[in-house]
Amino acid sequence: MKQVSLKIESVSKIFKDYKGREIKAVDNISFEVKPGEFVTLLGPSGCGKTTTLRMIAGFEKPTSGRILINDTNVVEIPPWKRDTAMVFQSYGLFPHMNVKENIAYGLKMRKIPKEEINKRVENILKIVGLEGFGDRPPSSLSGGQQQRVALARALVVEPSVLLFDEPLSNLDVLLREQMRVEIKRIQREVGITAIYVTHDRTEALTLSDKIVLMNKGKIEQIGTPEDIYERPASKFAAEFIGKINFFPIEVLEIGKEETTIRLKGKTYKISALPTAKSEKYILGCRPEGLKISKEGPISGKIKTVVYLGNFIEYYIDTEFGEVMIKIVPPFESELVEGSEVKIDIVPDIAKIIPED
Ligand SMILES: Nc1ncnc2c1ncn2[C@@H]1O[C@H](COP(=O)(O)OP(=O)(O)OP(=O)(O)O)[C@@H](O)[C@H]1O
Ligand SMILES: [Mg+2]
């Protein structure tokens, strides 16, 4: 497998709507994908993910900026000469062809000898876990199996870059989890450079070597899943990547490795620095970063208790709005709906985040 790098340099895309008004779908973004890396474009609906992917594939031309595949600017190169392959949300299989014919289609178009085609199709069927399914029509396959065929069809032409646009959103939850693991395994096995578009944070967290978090056409943060979950650079990033509770704080001192803060009159040493520079900060605590404790400075009343097996979620009304705390079972008998409680933070994993 050829391994290539990809660079997006100051790329923008402006569309015109039906009234001729300009829409900045993608607004001056830059990021890099290393050879063999799995990068996810994550962000809410309309933030420019698909447009970015389509520019990489060549279906859309940037209004400005450069797209480099192995240091060659490809913006003037048509899609079929770009050596990228795309897997869509709707599988887009040809219904009148069986699985093998679907997978072989791109190789036939490239005039590859028949014997070679058969070999490559058999091999890719094995990789995607569909050995023995070659003669079946796509209509006789489950959604997950059809998505595997679509993946095989993209992989079999041995593209340099594999592009995914929300490939799992048509599948039910269980299948989605299974296919998520499969996609990761297959990408690793063939070692291909991959860009994956999703608005699902769990998919982004589990699949990615690197996440490019987008918002309104711009990049909000780039980092590993852990970077973004543990050290979100903005309020938006903190909330988009997972549930979080915010509290107003006074920052007393930013030291070399720790920050002293005051929350409702109680002083804490937080074992982290602010995640980005700002004039004003708030404290961010994930549901696992809070505890119910008599020493806690925040008062609240338990509104709802949700038992999830591996966790219990407590939804608590406080003066700072609803707070959610996740605790490992067993139940504590005094923590029932309606109980008055005190809440404290876990300073080791609290985050100091720019206010806006
Ligand atoms: N061909 C087009 N003409 C005009 N506007 C467009 C066109 N394609 C996309 N847009 C606009 O550009 C913005 C970004 O769209 P894009 O499809 O890239 O979003 P997305 O992040 O993929 O969203 P979703 O998660 O809903 O798929 C949106 O405001 C969209 O309406
Ligand atoms: Mg999209």
C-alpha cells in the first residue's frame, strides 16, 4: 500500500445561495494528515465537513488555498486522477450486479487483467470479512454487509487516500459499534491514509489518531482524542466532545504546572494550566470529575437518578444550573431523588477553559 501525506493549506470555499448571497462553507482552514494516519473531521451539522472532504476528493474546487497530496498541489486535478476513494453514507452499490461485480467495477474501468481482478477481489473480500458472499446480490445483504461491500469497492482500487462521509449513520447502534471496530482494523491492516467525516463524538473518539474539530467553517481545535477530551481549548470543544459541567471561578494564580482558583469561596490547586490563553476562565468538570461530598462548596438537590449498570448518573439542580455526576455503583441509599447534597470537584481532572 502506498502511503501518502495530505496537507490542507488555508483552504476556503464560498458558495452562493439562490439569492446570490455568499455562504462561507469553509473558512481558511489548515491541517495535515501524516502517511497512514486516521484523521476525523468532527463538528455539528453545516460546519463544512462534507465540503472539505469533497474538495479533497476533487468534487469541489476551493475558492482559495492549496490541497497537497505528497507535496503536489492537486486543486486543478480532476477527481478520477486524484487517487482518492470515497465511502458514502448511502452505500451506492449497483443493484443489478452481485457483490463481486460491484467490487470489481473500478478495476474493470481501469482495464486491469481479469485474473488480477479476481485475485484482488477475493483478497479484499477476506479483508472486509465477506468471504463467500461474492455471488450474492447486494439486496440480500444486511446494512452492515452492504457497507462492507462499499468499503471493499473503495479499497480494491488501492487508492492513496480513503475518504469516509458519515459511513455508519444508516446503521443501527449495535452494528455501528461493530463496523466502527472493523473500519479501524481494516484501515490499520491496509495502512491507508484516511479522512473520516462524522458529527458523532463517540465515533471520532474511538476511531481517530487525530481529530480536526470544526465549527462554522473554521477549525476549533486539532488534537488526539485525549487532547480534546482532556484539554479542550474552548467551551465549544469541551461541550462537543463530551458531557461537561461549567462553573464560574476566580483564577488566583497561574503557576508553572498548576493553577490556583477559587470556587464559591473554596480555594483549590488544580493540577493543570488553562487549556488556552484568555482574559477570563471557567472551570470545566466532566461527570466523572465531580463527587458528592460534605466538604463540597456547591449545594444542590437531586432531581433524577439514572441507573446504567456500569454507572449511576445523578442530575442535580444547583445555583449554576443542572449538574450531572457519574458515579460507579453501588447505590448509596441516602442519594435519592429529592435529597439535598453538597458537590465537590476532583482537582486532578478539572479543566480551566477560556470563558468564550
Ligand atoms: N452546493 C452548495 N451550495 C450552497 N451552499 C452549500 C452547498 N454545499 C454546502 N453548502 C452550505 O455550506 C455549509 C457547509 O455544508 P457541509 O455540507 O459541508 O456541512 P456538513 O458539516 O457536512 O454538515 P452535515 O453534518 O449536516 O452533513 C452549509 O451551510 C451548507 O448549507
Ligand atoms: Mg455532511
